[in-house]
Amino acid sequence: MTVVVEDVLADVEDDLAHGDHASARRRLREALVTRPHRLDLRLHLAAVYRSLGDLPQAGRWGFFDEWTPEEEVQAFRTACGDDAALMLEALAWGEDDEGEDDDEAQITATAWERIAELRRAMAADLKTEGGHHRHRPGVPPPVPYPFTPPGGITRPTDAPQKKARPQEQFGLLLIFFGLFVVLAIIAAIAVTVVWLVGRFIQDAYL
């Protein structure tokens, strides 16, 4: 099934409006599986991580954009141990001909340059190491993939408060209304029983 980018972005905006960053990340990651060359999806995902203070992930998904802050790009490189092969794996670019035909218009000169740079670096590493990839000495090893910021989130953020959506609010109103109706029926039955008992006593003893 073809992913409609506009629909995904609209759903992401709705998720973020309700503080649901997890759903926004999931939608964007799922869309990028079949449309890995859509830079607009990548930049939206980078923005979500940026809002959470996760610089390595922001740099990961904004890596192909020339306007991505250098501190984020560097955080991504550090998280991968500055290893071209690991960076290519994390970027999930795939093959150049993957995705929809109209996605090619999304690929900027900067994106082509950076993907080519990583491929050249990986090829050079493999050639130097005799075709076997291994971590370079003197470079800090990468954190487990998928990585988290080395040292945690760069700035403290309060957990976003998820707001109730209109459908959820309507469902809650129906539940409260149903409870009110049930209590009203129970109260009416109790009053009726008391009245009937009173009449019975009155007729029997008076």
C-alpha cells in the first residue's frame, strides 16, 4: 500500500497537538520504511526528537539537510563512533532507486553529497581492513543501536501531558451519563421499595 505523505504529516500534526510524541515518531518511522528518500518525513522526525532534546536522533534524521544544526550532526556521528557503516545503517537510506518515483525530487544536492561521502568512507575502511569491518582504535565505541543520547537527554524536559482527543472526551461523557442513569434507576427503585413497604405496614397494622 502506497504511503500518502500528506496524510501521514496531518496525522503527525494531530499527534503532536495532543502531546503524543510516541505516535508521531511511530507514524514517521513506518512511512520511511517504504519512502526512505522523503526528506520532509525525515525532517519532521528530526524535529520531534529535537523537541525532546534528543540530539543524536535529531542529527540522525536531519543528517541529509544542510540546515540541520552542526551539534546535532556531530552528536549523531559520536553516537555511531564516527563509523560510516554504522551511520549508513542508522540512516536507513536503502538503495538509490527505492521508494516512489516522485520521491527523487526530494533528494537535494546536499543529501546526495553526504550519502556519497559515507559510502566512500565505508569503502575505504573496508579496503584498509581487507574487506572486514571492524571498529577503528582510538574512537569511542558506538552506543547500542538504535542508540540513545550518550549521557542521556541533553536538556531536561517534562513528560508531555497527553490531552484527551474529542473522541475520547465524548466517550468519557457517555460513560458518566450511563453511570448517572444507572444510579438514578437504582435510587428510583429504592424509593419505590420503601414506599411499598410503608404501604404494606400501614395496611397491615393500622
